Amino acid sequence: MTDMAVVVGASGGIGRAIADRLREAGRPIVALSRCCPDGWPGSDWIPVDVLDESSLASAAARLAGAGAPTRIIVATGMLHGPGVSPEKTMRTLSLESLTTLFAVNAAGPALVAKHLLPLTPRDRSSVFAVLSARVGSIGDNRLGGWYAYRASKAALNMLIRTLAIEHRRTRPLGICVALHPGTVDTALSAPFQSGVPEGTLFSPRQAADALLAVLDGLGPDANGGFYAWDATPVPW
Ligand SMILES: NC(=O)c1ccc[n+]([C@@H]2O[C@H](COP(=O)([O-])OP(=O)(O)OC[C@H]3O[C@@H](n4cnc5c(N)ncnc54)[C@H](OP(=O)(O)O)[C@@H]3O)[C@@H](O)[C@H]2O)c1
């Protein structure tokens, strides 16, 4: 029986490391991303923009022909980009930043779930995991700032929790979870690493290993949860 893994956002720092780790472990894996990751076999890549539902529908149709994925990891996301940078104060809030980050960080993974979750097997365990962020925790917000990113991740967390409840009705062994990868040395975090305490910045490979270990340790009761890289639950 095929035990296929799918990594959405396999061109990113953490997504690529997860995809590489799964491939090294000999698992059938398909990478989904806007561009084929460097050096990745084109036969194991499907073009996807998470904000383009037609690309997700095409990807789902292609994946359906390859077998039921038992592990779907969504590693897409955005913190900064053209016209978007994390707000230090409400004076810099903008509709553009808010809508862009809500689209990429919350709507995108939810649309991935809409198209890919139905492919998971009904009679076997499976995991649908999205990379969220601890700064999306409302209970853990002590510093403020980063309005759009925080709020988009909080919205993502609610979407995952809601998806988990519906998913459970047809897949008693399937789980949907949100993960916090820690602070990881990628393009996303690069401009903001100066304040990171010594020894706490993970390489993408370290983060990938930690996150895959977390996923390996989660049972059906983990459905709808939010977990950090060390498997500890993160408060909502
Ligand atoms: N790095 C950290 O310290 C950290 C901490 C907490 C949480 N996270 C979360 O972890 C996840 C991965 O972050 P990262 O550090 O690996 O960032 P990254 O290297 O910037 O990767 C981001 C990925 O998202 C993809 N992406 C963005 N918009 C997309 C779209 N519309 N359609 C398809 N793909 C899209 C990018 O694709 P392209 O290559 O096509 O641009 C890229 O593959 C994010 O959700 C981030 O919020 C990261």
C-alpha cells in the first residue's frame, strides 16, 4: 500500500529540509510549490500556488492517481515581502499587509486542506500538518507587534482546529495539527535574527528532524492540536 508524503511549500527553507529528510528516509514524496525546488526531480514535483484553487484542484487530481497520501505537510507562509513588513506599531497597519498575510498564511493552507484532505485514507492513520508560529498564540502574546503575521497565524490555528473536527467524522485515524517550528534560519526569519538568543536558532535540517519526530509521536488524540518543535502543546 502506498505510504505517500506530500510537502506543500517544498521550495522554502523548512519545507525543503522536510522534503529532503523524507526522501532520504526512502519515502515516496511529492513536492508541491510554485517553482520546482533546485535539484528536485521534476517527476516528483507538482506546480501549486496556494492562492490559486485551480492549481490545487489539478494537483489533487494528479495525486489521486498516485495513491492516498498519509502525510501532508504545509510549509508555505509569509512574514515579509514587497509592501509587507512586520508592524512595530499600529500606526503602520495597512489593509495591504493584513489582506496579503491573511491570504497567504490562513486562506492558502485552508484551501490546500479543501483539495488535499479528501485524498487521505479513511481506514489508516494520516496526518495533515501546517506550519503555524508561536507568535500566533493569543494566550502567549506578551510582546505585541507583528499584527498581521500574528493575526494571520491565529486565524490559521482556528481553521486547523475547525478542519480537524470535520475531518474526524470520516477519518477516525486522521489528524490535523498546527506546528511551531522554533526560530529557524531561513529567508523568512533572516531580517529578524539579531535578537534571537545564542544557541536557539535552528538550521532548517534541525527543524525538519524535530518536526518529523513530533509528527511520528502524535496519535489520534492529538487531532486539532497546536504543538511546538519539542512536542509541547502551545496555548491557543
Ligand atoms: N523560519 C522561522 O523562524 C519560522 C518560525 C515560525 C514559523 N515559521 C513558519 O514556517 C513556515 C515556513 O517558513 P520558512 O522559514 O521555511 O520560510 P521561507 O523559506 O520563506 O519559505 C516560505 C515558503 O512559502 C512559499 N509560499 C509563499 N506564498 C506561496 C503561495 N502563494 N503559493 C505557494 N507557495 C507559497 C514559498 O514559495 P516560493 O519559494 O515560491 O516563494 C516558500 O516555499 C511558514 O509558515 C512560517 O510562517 C517559520
